[in-house]
Amino acid sequence: MDAILLQILNGLDKGGAYALIALGLTLIFGTLGVVNFAHGALFMLGAFVAVSVREVLTISTKVKDESVTFFEAFKEVPYLEVWFGDTGRMIIDWSVPISILFAIPIMLAIGLVMERGLIRHFYRRPHSDQILVTFGLAIVIQEIIKAVYGANPIPQPAPEMFSGTANVGALFGLGDNIAYPKWRLVYLGFSIAVIAAVFSFLRFTTFGMVVRAGMADRQTVQLLGINITKRFSIVFGLAAVVAGLAGLMYTPVISPNYHMGMDFLVLSFVVVVVGGMGSLPGAVAAGFLLGTLQSFASMNEVKQIIPGIDQVIIYLVAMIVLLVRPRGLMGRKGVMED
Amino acid sequence: MHIERFTPKSDLMMVLIFSAVILLMPIWLEPFGAAYPDLMQRFAIFGLFAIGFNILFGQTGYLSFGHAAFIGVGSYATVWIFKLYTMNIVPAMIAGVIMSGVFALVVGYICLRRTGIYFSILTLALAQMSYNLAYSVLTPITMGETGLQVEAADPRVWEAPLAAGEVPRTHLFGLEMTDLGGLAGFYICAAFLILGFYVALRITRSPFGSMLRGLKTNQNRMAYTGLNTRPYALAAFVISGMYAGLAGSLMAAMDPLAGAERMQWTASGEVVLMTILGGVGTLVGPVIGAAAIKYFENIFSAIDGAVLTGWLDFLPDFLLDLIVPVLSLFVGKGWHLTLGLVFMLVVIFLPGGIMEGYRRIRDRFSNADAGNK
């Protein structure tokens, strides 16, 4: 029972990342009709915003080390700590959550530039062209990041308050022996909050209403004198923000490296297809579902019965879903039917 | 829409010219510094891979993102024959092509139920699955991360056992790949490339080929005429999978080892790049694209900051300090950045690749002539 709870948490956690990326992919596909292979790169860029913010915060100066008395010793101390003492130390400690403030405008800008500069020219080109050009873009972004930050992963610590493990078992009344990393619980909560925010934005604001109307029937909305293209561009920016935040908050879990985007992209596409192309709830549900399935498959008990199942479960499920229910779990009729 | 004019005679000329260009590569590549066997083998092997990919993508219109899996299957099958039976490449390559064909049949049967982006994602998923399996459960067959290698102690049933410490070499009835100054291996690859090119040409010109182009143009309409389109698409998929398997076999024949990294989806992406860069749907384009990418990969990877500084020595120092770091982003380890940029530019401005560029230039000149008259 303990193990099952742990695996569910693990799965939901990873599923949260899948769901956030898949949500953005679906938004872009549903509005602009563009298949964005560079979405993983946006996820990675978000992670590297966190890296950059931390680097800026920890710009250091040399200060005489008082604890060494035999000789003149110096140690690196961040300026923030020199100037603000404990407050400065706390700011550095909280660098990952703080970088959210920077990530939102940066990712929005990147998304808008990408859409206006490149994607816009591909609305009417075949899907294969869209895949190819965004695939090229993904390579370019990835290589630039590699050139700037190097090929090695750069670990990002979570704030001290959230490092270490939480006793989840007690929470559910299952005894004290289920420990789970606190930050991953935070991530789970965060992803649910972002998903809720996106859905309520689309559901309860006028802007969201127009966007939904545009997704359903673009032409009619245009006939009503609404500039739907402009709104769809903003939706692209929004999707970029969602992907970026997903990557940013994931940094304490896996250290950012230049190929993390590609790693997640393949799986997120599978998630989108399983959920149903163009269906937002489908993307979210499939994200959590596949994440959970994957973590159950990586249990030793399961691996003993079917060796290697943890490596292939997602792809296997995707194939079965596509063959049995080609539209995906919640796909709408008429969206990318062929 | 550009319509290609051809006659049996012009086709024959094309094959002859193509063969001549390929066979004379050791001579005319000399000034480019690319006339060494290892690189030329790679030209031929990846050319073959791209020709096969083009039959599926260029002619039939299915964009597969998992073609590297067939390279992997071909390589593994070939190396296993080397290990178990003989170091002669003929049976090994036959096994490689057949195995990849069978694998393509299974994969194609599943993936071809869907078209468009779904097909791309299904192939991607299947290839990624085989890659993961090769690294985990299938390690007894694939040797996981170390890769599959031939050893002196392998039980080669059809051959006399080797003494311990002797390195097993692949051969074609006694002709070793490194004979003739390394050119033996290249000519074997070249022969397969020419053969593959000829077969692709015959397929393109056949009724079967026009069927495939019909599928690409409008699959629904093909179906409305009462035709079952699935077998045609499946045949194209299997043929192109066998081409990839042959390329993988050749890789293993030239250098008898096989590793799972050949199956990674970036490798599948590479063949897409080659085909697009050269020209989708054309016969020669994919070969040109493959050769161009492999050539520039070789050249660009060798350039680093020091070499650049040497070249630009005539510039004043402050300019040098400015330009060299920027340029070195694009060369050496940053070669993929250049590749990605070039690829994007090609997709945006020249979707037909190098071949379309060539045709546009030619048309412009011939139109100018017509205008003068």
C-alpha cells in the first residue's frame, strides 16, 4: 500500500510536467493549427532562466575569511549576502521560485517573437513543413544553450524549506514510513495550479471566450470583426510561458541540461496524441495518466513479471490507444482526423 | 508544378553519369580533401539511407521520424552473422536486409493505420521504444552500452577458428575492406549505392511508383477509385526500411560493430535533414544532401578557434577578438548549430532543397535566353 501511494505521487509528479507541456502543445495546435516541435526547447529555456537568475544572484566578491587565522584566506561571498546579510542569503536560497517573476515576461517575449517571426509564415504550409521547421528551430535553440552554458547539467537547489523529505504517510494515515521529497510535492501543487489558471483563463475571461470561439470556428469570429490572429499569437506566448514555468520549477528535480527539452518533447507528443489532438482536458488527463503508468511500470515487482516494461509502457499505451481509438481519449470529431 | 521530362534514354544517361560520378569520387574529391575511404564510405552509406527514406517520404508522402531503427536492426543482424557464422559480408548483409525488412513489415503494419502527423509520432514512438529496449531488456542481444562487437573467440561455424588475439576482419570472398588502400570498402559501398539508385529509379518510373505518388497527392481520392491503398503504402514502407537496413548492414560491414545510439531519434532526424536539404522527391537530391551534410560535418567539426585565428590573421587584433568567438560558435562542436540554421533556411525559403535551387537558377537562365530571342 505504501509503495502504491509512493508510485502514485511519483507518477503524478512527472505527469504534471508532461501535462504542462502537452497543454501548451495542444493550445498551439488547437488555435494556430501548428505542430510545434520546438516546444521542448521552450521547456528547456524556462529551466535555463532559473539557471541564469541564480547565476546573477550569486555574483560574488572575495572577502577575507575570518575563520582562518594562520594566514590570509579569502572566500567567495555573493554581493547580495555582503549587502543584505541574511535577507540576501534568503533571496539566493529562494532563487528558483524568484525566477518565476523573470521567466513570465521572458518566455512571453520569446513565444511572441517565435510566433510573429517564424510560425506565422507556416500557417498554410503542410504539417510536415511545420514539423520540419520547428524541428530545425529546436536544434538551433538547443545548440545555442549548449554553447552558452556548456554540455554539463547545472544543478539547482530547491529552497531549504522545501529540501529534504516530507512524511506523506502520516498525512494519509498510513504510518510514518513513507517519505517523499518536499519539492516534488510543491511541483505537483504548482502544476495543478497552473493548469487550473489556464483553464479558468480560457473559461472565465472575455479573452478566453474569444479564443475558444476562435478554436471552434475561426472564420465566424473573424467575420464578427475580431482580430483573432492577434489573440492566437498571444495564446502562443501563453503556451510558451506554461512550458517555461514547467521547466523552471522542474530544475531542482533534474539538473538543467541542453537536451532535456528533446527528452520531454517526444513523450509530450505521445501524451498529446493519447489525450486527443486539440483537446485540452485530454492532454492534462493523459499527462497524469501516462506519468502514473510509467511510475508503476518502474516498480520492481512489475519489472520482474514483464522485464523492460518501464522503458516502453508509454509508447505501448500510445500505440494501443491510436490503433483502438484513433481520435485519442478525448479527441473531438473532425480535428486532424486523417 | 514542375513536370520532369524523361525518356528511357535520358534515364540510362542519368544512371551512367551517376555511376561515373560515384566511382570517380576518389579522384575528383581529392582537391576538396575528402578523398579518404572512411568519409567516402559514409557518403555512399548515408546516400543509400536517404534514397530509401525518400521512397517513403518523397514519393509516398509519409514523414517517418523513426527510420534509424531499421539501421540499428540491420547493423545488429549483420554483426550477429559475423559472430556466429562467417566474416564474409554477403550472408551477413542478406541477413541484415531481411531482418530489417521483416521489422519494417511489423512496424509499418502498425504505423500505417494512421497518416499525417499521427504517422510521424507513431514511428517516432516505435523507434524510441526499440532504442530503449536495446539499452535495457535486449542487452543479451545488443550488449547495451558497450555495443555489439566481433571477437576472435566467437564461434564462426563456417570458418576456421582464429587464433586468440587475432582481429577478425570482414571480407568479401577474401577481399578485405581495407585492401586497395582502403578503397575496396568504398567500392563495395559505391556498388550498393549505384544499385540502390537504379532500383529507386525503376520504382519511380514503374506503375507502382505512380501509385505511390498518387497516394502522396490525394490518398482519399485514390481510395474512392476502389483501390486499397494500404498495401501500396506498406510496400513503400518495407522497401524504404530495407534500404535503411542495407545502409546499417554496410556500416557494420565496414566497421564490424553495432551500437544502440545509431537508433536514437536524432539519427532519424538526420536522414530527414539530408533528404530535405538535397531535395524531397527527386532521385539525386537525397544523395547530394547526404554527401553535403557528411562533408560539411567533417570539415566544420575540424575547425576550431585556433584554426580560425590562423585564417583571419590579417585582420587587426580588436576585430579578430570580436569575430573569432562569434564564428567559433558555428564550427567545431557547434556544427549542429550551423546545420540547424541552414536546415531552417532551406525549409523556409527553398522547400525543394538543393535540387530546386539548381532548377530555379537553370530556369532563370533559360528564360532569359528565351526573352532575348
